[in-house]
Amino acid sequence: MSLTKLLVNLKDDLENLNHTIEELVIALEQGQSAQNEEPDFELPAKPEIKLEDVRKELAKKASEGHSDEIRKLLKIYGAEKLSDVDPKDYEDLFLEAQGVGQ
């Protein structure tokens, strides 16, 4: 690329940068902030842990020889068996079960 072409590209880039800075200054002067603006993206929804997910994890840990730890974990959640666990506790139970045997 020729020196002239590079200088023209640099000039265009600087003009674009200048324009962007001017817009930012105007926005800040008007009291707008990036915090008040809506993001252009949405965070993906956190997957819901279901009874079957917990059942599979507990069965896996039990088959690895951690049955006693699983029973203790269920008792922490006030249950003798998985079906007695409150559905709101599925995610916590699932995550704790993943840590069994670690």
C-alpha cells in the first residue's frame, strides 16, 4: 500500500474517532451514562435443574460408592428420599451432590 493511501486511511480513521468522541461528550453532558442504557444483548437463561437431573447425579454418586454421603445430603434437605426434597432445593442439592467424593 502506498504511503498516500495509508495517510488517507489514517485521516479517515481519525475523523471517525473524533466523531465518536464528540457523540460521547454530548451524551455525558446530557447526563446519560452507559449504566442507564439497555445492553444490546441478553444473558442466556440459566438452565433449570429438574428432578431427573438430580436423580441421575445422585445415582451416579451412589454407584461410585458414596451412598452414605448421599443419604446424609438428603437428610440435610429434610428428606429420606429424593421425592421428599422441595423442588426449590433441586439446584443446591445437585451442586452439592457433584462435590461428593471430590
